[in-house]
Amino acid sequence: MEQYNVAQPLVDAAARVPFRPAIVFPAGRDRSGRSKFIQLTFQQLNEACDRYAHGLHEYGFRQGDRTLMMVTPGIELTALAFALLKIGAVPVFIDPGLRNRDPKGFVQCITETEPVNFCGISRAHLLRVLYPRAFRTVQRNVTVGRRWPAGWDGATLDELRSDRRDPFPIAPTTTEDEAAVAFTSGSTGIPKGVVFLHGMFKAQIELLRDEMQYTDGEVDLPGLYIFALFNPALGVTSVLPDMDVSKIASLNPAHIVEAIQTHGVTTTNGSPTIFKIVGQYCVDNDIRLPSMKRILTYGAPIPPALIAQYRHILNEGSDVYTPYGATEALPVTMMSGREIEAQTAELTEQGRGMCVGRPTTGNTIRIIRITDDPIPEWDESLVLPDGEVGEVAVKGPVVTRSYLHRPEKTAEAKIREGEQVWHRMGDLGYYDDDGRLWFCGRKRHRVETAKGLMLPVQCEAIFNHHPGARRTAVVGVGALGQQRPVLIVEPREGQAPSTAAERRRFVDELLALGAAHEITRDIRDVLFHPDFPVDVRHNAKIQREKLAVWAEERIR
């Protein structure tokens, strides 16, 4: 155990490169539609954090206090998050899109957090009135922006900004102390609070620096805002995208391209949905992105065609990477687009799954037998031979150890091995002869027929070849072991069959594709769905469990 606080690298960067931009945030547009932005240098950001930290500490914030954060992405959120880390308090982040999608689940997440402090915009403070039981543990309330109504208790962040100019003494946290709580996307149920330790953030930062070769002075456009919190430790400037993070499917690609070209962005990350939209815009308008060194895309299987598209947008030495992981463990593998194109893309198209590469430094991955039961203790007899499909399990410095106040979920997902913890990813996959991991889909989405196991990601790749299919999903109807496989198709715009003859032709063409491959030839039922349900965070993960319920109502 060593002393470490993830806020210290911000202090170091402020001393080393005080006038380098630390964060750039969009601030509207002028009459010509050009972007306006607010910018803070590393020195300015660090000083803002110190002033907030002094004020919050005087208000009563202390080391270890879990602090619920409902603040719009921007400079205040960044400065406030680092102020809390300096104090040693623990910021808690819940996906804002969850409130609209699942209000009960959203309230459950707040309740489980048991926050001591609450920092939020005025609209977020309305939740205290609507759901008082969820906020019963809160002792201090802070409003970011104008407080409304004026009579609400608590202070505003502006009121708490201290006039002191001396550095705030960083809390002497260790690698084993809580740093933050971030909730999972909830794509397969109510989101779970993942507890991050300062040491886990340290390991993730080292992976980005050593494996992805992030260098001092780079410029990052983070598609998922929380990744901006890693950048100060790397000496990297964060340019926040001009988009609604809860509605990324509606982003304006011109705004993203403008940010990349204006600020010389060298690296970016986010959902495949973002890069599909931006990539198509670049192709349609003959735009290249010469400043970009790397794109990291995650959250759902990445079509090889998307990687190939960026070969014409990026410079020769640049690449698209597909890190694999989860909120509970990220990243656990890494693979370059060049390797995918050269060695695995064709196999993916043939139904082998999605190759996600080799384990990152310090992480160990094993494929274990498939079971839905908890596994309390690790045993090598769980491990399957290379080439055999099973559940992916990982241990290493980036692997979180528990869920917040969810002992039953912790038991389902974690396997103890002495002082170490294996995380069961909930994904199915296998190792190939070259030591690479192949992803085949979520365990909860597997289809088990009387003839054996069918894996959606493998099967769907075959049907996705149809030019009229935007995307497909294979689900099971019935009880595991006796399920009936059903292919559901979301047609491309303008390709939905409108007559019985068109429908029959579309179905026949799909079944012909399936008949050419052993893994799909038993699929006989085909349904058409106008708009697949997907997760809010990435807008890319198909919610097959919902489609399965929908299909069961139509297949008798």
C-alpha cells in the first residue's frame, strides 16, 4: 500500500506546464455558427480546484465523504471533482440518462449510495423534494449555478469559492482508499455502483501512457466525460465535445469535426455510434483528420467496415483501437485496427465473433465454464481449454473488487483468490491459438437450443451482410436448453418491406445467408423491428433481453 491521490498529477502539471490549456469547453456559437469556448490552463484549473477545496472543507466536506454529483459536464464539474479528490472525498457519478429511462432505478442508485454531500444544478435539487427518502443521509447541499427557489437550504458553489490563494493540502490517501463511485450503464438491469480506489485510477493512467503511448502535450476529445478526469495525470488537454452526452445519436458531426480541427485533437474515445456518424460525415464531405493519432472506441462490437472507413480519414500512422472492458475493469485487452483488418476482420464476417486482442499489462484473463451461479472461490478446474467458449474472467490492477451496497451482485460477479479478486465480465468468448480473446456476446443474451449453444454476436455478423439490414439481433424464445432462435431485423431507412411479397423476399434472402453457415442454419423465424432498443450511455448496445420479450409475444 502506497500513498497516492489521483489529484496530485494535476498539481504536478500546473507546476510543469502552467500555461498549457487543461480544459476547453464549448460556450455556444456566434452569429456565423462558429464555436465559442471557455478555456482554463493547468495553473488556472488547479487554482480553481484549490479555492473550491478550501471552501468545501470549511463547509464541512471531509475525507471519505461520498458526494453525489449531478452537475452538467463542463469546467465546474471538472474543478469540483478534483477539489473533492484533493479533500479525499469520494465523488459519485450516475448516468444522467437513467432518470428518464428508469426513474425507480435512478432513485435506487441514489439511495444505495448513501451520500453525505450533494452537489447539483438547481434542477437536480428538485429531486430532494420528489424523493426525500433517497436523500435522507445528505448533510450538506451545494447548488452549482443559481439556486432556485432562493429559500432552499444549503450553499451555492459560488458562495463556497474561497478567497484563499494558498494551495489546498492534498489528503494523504493511499492506493487502497476509495477515490470515486461510478455506476454501470444498466444495459442488463439496474445500474450498479462500482467502487474505484485511487490505486485503480493509477493503474488505468499507467496503461494509457505505457500501452497507448499517450504523450505530454496531446489533446483529447473524450466522448465519455469521465475519461477527461484521467487527462491531467497525462499532461493532456481535454476538449469537451459540443453534444448532449445523454443523446449521442443526435449529435451534430460538424461540431465534432470543428473541435478536432480547431484545437488539433490528437486522440479521442467513445461509442461506435459517435464514430459512425462522424465517419460518414467526413466521407460525405471529403474531410480528413490529420491531427488525429488514435481513436479508441468501445461499448459494443465494432464493425470491421467502420475501422476500414477511418483508414481514408486518418493519416497513415494513425489507427483505430478497440479496447475491451467494462466499468468494473477497463481496459483489459487492446487491439489495433490494423491487426483487425489484416488478420481477423474476415473471420468476424464469417461468424467467429469479434477479436478484441491480448490482455493489457498486468491483467490476467481466463475463460471459465458457463454458469449463472455464484462462484465464491477460484479454482483452476474452472478454466476451459483454448478455443472453447466460456465466460470471460479477469484479475489485475484495474479490476474493481465490489459493488456499492449490492452484496448479492458482488457475489455473482466476483471470485476470490486469496487477496486477489477475479471479475466475471458477464461476456462469453474464447482464446484463439495466438493468445487473442474473441468476444461472442453477453452471457445473459446466449441462446440455448436443444442442439446446443448459439451466440448472438457470431450469428448476427452473418445476417448483417444483407444490404437492407441496418442491424440484426438473434434472441431465444422459451426456456434455456429448449429455446427457439429468432432473428430480428432492423431495416435500413427506406428498406422496410411494405408488402407481403417484399417481406417474403427479404426473409428468404436472410435465411439463405444463414443456411450457408452451420451456426445459423437452424434459424427459421424472422421478425422485423422498426427501431432496436439500445443503452443510453453508448447508444450502441442492443438490449436483446427486451427484444426477446417482444419476440415471444409474436412467436407462438
